[in-house]
Amino acid sequence: MTARPEMYRFHNGEKAPLQFAVSEYEARIAGLRKIMADTGVSAAVFTSMHNISYYSGFTYCAFGRPYGLVVTGTEAVTISAGIDAGQPWRRSFCDNITYTDWQRDNFWRAIKTVSGEGAVVGYESDHLTLLQKGKLEAFLNPSKLVDLYLPTMEQRMRKSAAEIEMIRAGAAVADVGGFAIRDAVKEGVREIDVAMAGRDAMELEIAKRFPDAEYRDTWVWFQSGINTDGAHNPVTGRTLQRGDILSLNTFPMISGYYTALERTMFVKEVDAESLKIWEANVAAHEYGISLLQPGASCAEITHKINAFFEERDLLQYRTFGYGHSFGVLSHYYGREAGLELREDIDTVLEPGMVISMEPMLTIAEGNPGAGGYREHDILVIHEDGNENITKYPYGPEFNVVG
């Protein structure tokens, strides 16, 4: 009978060009190893899409299967399922082991060949399920478990120069999608048709700018009328009508890196009550951008914008925090929660951080100015202030369209 191994190395073809130089990944691993040394960890076992992508370059597609990255003092090895064949090795800057599905839990057996038994194991409490944590303990028999969720998130929050250039390019791609959407808006057109125009424009732009990248998961949320009330509402087949409030949201995804553009728009005309709310939100947006300075805390900024809305009797219409970090994250994985503009986040802004400003007000249906209003720009924090890398214009002068 043909031998059926628990795991093997399938180094098929040549390594693919990654989005960053090998030296970038080596610097990230060096930063991780310092975290490990500081916390006494001898083997870091990552299971999340964001940390595996950040440290190795490989962004996995789970589809019900576990994936991993094991980092020790001398090794870095991605652990992938056989269904992906040689692609995980080609897209990892480091080594790769393929586990087979001939028997359950070969994933953990593969991890053990790198981590060993009885090690001080670092893991991610924000990702590892109770089921998989139990298997980690059973197979690796760690002498101690150390949660690396927070220190690795803090490492990802501080961007390298190469990451900032990637995010800058992503913001430019998001702008391309925004202009395509603006051109597509007309009375009688469906939300889905407008969304596809923006998505297609971004896909083409990404392929032009990054010919060696993997292309996946670039998307648009384009909402109209009552569908604008939530920031993450899905696209529908609703047709646009004169006077509709619109929400433009473009999200290019380049090698795991997420960027976004979000704008309030109206079809052909905007009524007086809606204009009043829109202009107030734009003013809050501009005020918020002015507050994104090195040395300011997320909570401090949030309280100041709250006071701005309170003075205008609009704070009760705020629906979420005013901004968040950018990097290896997405709508279905990853979050650098330590860099969000909320009352309960005390992180102080530093040069090299990248954060959005995105105030949103939602007025319920049946009230004057009903709808959701949101502007969203991406800012890079520098030593002497911030740099707005979003170029698509905001406000009524440019965004009453169709």
C-alpha cells in the first residue's frame, strides 16, 4: 500500500516574489524574537491569518482547516494543509511543512516537529479556540503558556517604511475605485452595478501596480437610502433615486494589507436638512484630522470629537469609534484594537502609526436628514504631524453626483 505520511515538505517550484523584501520579514521575526526573549517564550505558535501573514508573507485560506506558523530561536516554519500543495511554501519567506488529512490532528503533529515538547509556548488568545487550545496542550505539553496577542499586535501597530509605502499605494487604489463609483452613479442604477464598477477598477489598478501580487478579496460596499444606516451593510439590488443619500466604501486588499475610502454622496440633489447633517459631519472629520498628532492619546482625541458633536446636539447619532489602525487586517480577520479612536483606548500616537479618521452619524428613517453620513481618510503619523494619504475629495461640492 502507498505510504501515507503525517506530513512532508512540498517545495514545489521556486519561491514567488513577495510583496516585501526578505529583509523586511527578517526584521519582523527579529522583533518577534525580542518579544519572545522578554517573555521567556521558546516557541511561538501562531494560528491567526494576520500574524501568519505579517511574519511569513503567506496569507492562508482556511476553509475549515487550521494553519500555523512556528517560530523558535532558530527556525520559522509555516504549517499548511495538503489542499494548497506548494503555494504556501512559495508564498512564505521561510520554510514550510505540509500536513496531511489521513488522520486527525496531523496539524499539531507537524507543529510539534518544530516546537518540540515541554517548551514555553506563546499563543494568541484572541484567535485560538478552546478546542484548539486543548489540542495544543495535549500535543505540545508546554511547560508554560504565554499569551502573545498583545505584544504582537503592538508590533504590527508600528509600521515600517515599506509597510507605509504599501498602505500609501493601497489608499491610491481606493481612490481609483472611488472615482469609478462616482462616474457610475445614476438614477435607476442598482447598488450592485455601481459596486462592481468600483471593484473592477481597483482590481485592474492593483494588477498594474503589483504584477507579482496575489489578487484576492478586494471589495466595495456601496449603499443607498436606508441601506446607508450601518457602516458594514451589504450591497443590494436597490435602484438609486434622485435625492438618495449614498455611502461609497472601497476596500482594496493587497497581499493581506487593507485600505479604505469612505464618502457620503447624494444623487443629483441634497435637501437642506441632510446638507446640515452632512456639513456637520465633514466639520467633525476635519477637526478630527487636526487632532491626529504625535503625543495625543486615542481617548483624548475621542473625547474632543465627542464634545464637538455634543455642542451641535449630534452626539446621540454617533454609531461607533472615530478611527482605527491599518495594516494586515480585514473585515473577516485581524484587528489592531490597541489603535482605535475610542474612549477606552489610551494608546498614544507615535510616528510610524497609520490611522483613519471616520466620524459617522446615523439619523433614523422618518426623520429630517435620515441616513448614514461618513467620511474616511487614512493618516500617517509623522514626527511633526500627520500626512493624509487619501486624495478623493469629501463633502457636498464634489459628491452630489449623477
